[in-house]
Amino acid sequence: MNSEQRQQFEYFLDCVAEAPPGCYDDAKEIRELIGATVDALTTELRGKGLTASGGDPAFSLEAEIYSYIKESNPSANLFAVAEGFGYAITRHVGMQ
């Protein structure tokens, strides 16, 4: 994963965190799915006595899953729209 892909995921997360209720619901559902997928994987690994690190390795895995979904759906505009909102809301609020 390159830094641009990681940044895009961070903007996506910013969108999900800051979007008003009833807005960006598809993005919120995708975020929940990604989080649940990584949580299930780490739980299963730990259940088998294996180490499953949280923190940055888990975040990187979530970002990779996001990139996979996004790249698999090149015509879905929800990713660009959500990333754009996330960028705007967290980087430019109050800058006038």
C-alpha cells in the first residue's frame, strides 16, 4: 500500500466519522463491513493461539481491504465522493 492509498482511506474514515445522520450511509456500511472483517479475522487467529496485532498492522489491513473494494468497483463514485467530503470536512473547515 502506498501513501496515497493510505491517505484516501483516511479521508474515507473522516467522511464516515463526520457525516451527518442519513448521509453517506453506503460509506458507513462499507466501513462497518471492513471493521467487522478485520475483527473477525483477528478473533479467529487469536482463537487458534496465533498473534494478531492491533494498531497500525490492523489499520493497514483495513486500508488494503478498502483499496481492494474501491479498485474492484471503478465505476462506483461513492469512494471519490466520500473521500472528497472527508478531505473537505477535516482539512478545510473554517478556512475562509
